[in-house]
Amino acid sequence: MLRRPDPFQALCPTRRVLDRIGDTWAVLILIALDDGTLRFNELRRRIENISQKMLSQTLKSLERDGLVRREVFATVPVTVEYSLTELGRTLSQTVHQLTLWAETHIGEIEEAQQRYDRGLTPSASGRVPLPLNLP
């Protein structure tokens, strides 16, 4: 009988996949490629603050995982285009849902962060703010 993977175990393959898709750059690349095929420099311009090295490393990892397709055209200079594979499209749907959730709840998250930063947190009932006594 096959055991279900346990992502809490360090060597679990599921955990390695979760690590990959939990990476900010990987998520942003998946979102960008969901709109269609892009060249390397188009991706770099689209994703602010990503270095050339980080974009290259992340694209290679996503390609290795079967999520991104890299296509090279024999032009001068060489043209390289990236697109989502079918597997990548299935993940992109999930990432899209996470993006919608983040957009819907960003106000609540920012309010919680501001309360926390002021040293206040809601009580268990959610009504009375209590000061935080953190070291």
C-alpha cells in the first residue's frame, strides 16, 4: 500500500514542489506567463526588481519541474521564448486563485499589520485590543 506523501518531512517530494511554488519569483513568473509567451527581457521588464541571474535561475528551475517551456530560435542574436506547459497551466489556475484572494483581503492584512506594529492585537473574541508584551 502506497503511503500518502508527507510535506512535513524534509525529503518529501511534495515539500520540494511546495518550496518551488512558494517562491515569490516563481509565482510572479507563472502569473506573467499565464498571459502568454514572453521573451526573457520581456519577463525581466514585467517583473520589477528581479535580477537577470534570479530570473534565469528561476526559469531553469520551472523548466526542470515541467512547468515552463523554453523555446530557442536560431536568429542573430538568439531569441528565447518562455511559455507555460500544460502542467504549468494547471498550477497557474491555482496561483490565479491565490492572487484573487490576496487582492480581496489586502486591506484586512494591512490593517492587521498596522495593529501589530502599534503593539495591539485583537482579543480572542475579536473585540478588545490588548497590548502585546513581546521581547
